[in-house]
Amino acid sequence: MIRSYIAVITLLALTVSNVDAIDRQAVTTVKPLLVTALDQGEAHGVLVGQAAQYIAQTFKSVAPIEIDVKTVQALEEPGCKRLAVTTSQDGVVDFNREKRDTKPARNSFTYQLNYCRDGQTPQTKEASR
């Protein structure tokens, strides 16, 4: 009986510790995340496949490559928004030509783009707020 209580308490503790965990969609490109962010305001994914293998080799890390996309602002053209894309990975060896002893760390890269549901990247002005 005591083992059952311990098991339940342990299970609850593990569940509570993951409350802030983000469900990430496995993707081979960022495109499905861009579309989801257009619809829902944000999207979260993890890169898999050939692109992930290439990045793992380049940055010497097998840690998951996380991609977060958020809507920044609506654009004048219907179905189009400005999106911010952040790609992050733990254990990245940042190549430094002067010092080759860089320690692995979490690195992130953020960029923004205009994107439409049909896959186009419009050059329209941002909508007024």
C-alpha cells in the first residue's frame, strides 16, 4: 500500500514539473510552423530529418533543434502577417577562429519575415495598429 502512495506521489511530482513544457511538433521544414502561427498566433516545433542531421554535424550537437514562431504584427494583405522565428539548440559548439576551445552552450538565432497563407512573402507595409 505504501508503495502505491509513493508511486502516485512520484507520478504527480513528474507531471507537475512538466506543466510549463511546450508540446513541439516534429517538422522537416519551418513552413508548417509558419502556417500554424498565422492561425494561432504562435507555433512550436522540433526539427527532424536531413536538415537536423546537417545542423547537428555543423554545430557538433545532437540536442533537439527547437523552433518557435510567433506573430509580430498583421500586414495589410489578407492572410499575411509578420512572424518572428527563433531557432534554439543546447550543446552547440560556437566555432571561434581565434579560440578553438569554446565550450558547448545553448545558442539561439531569431529572424523575422512577412509570410502569407499561400506561401508568398509579401513586401507590403505593416498594418496600422
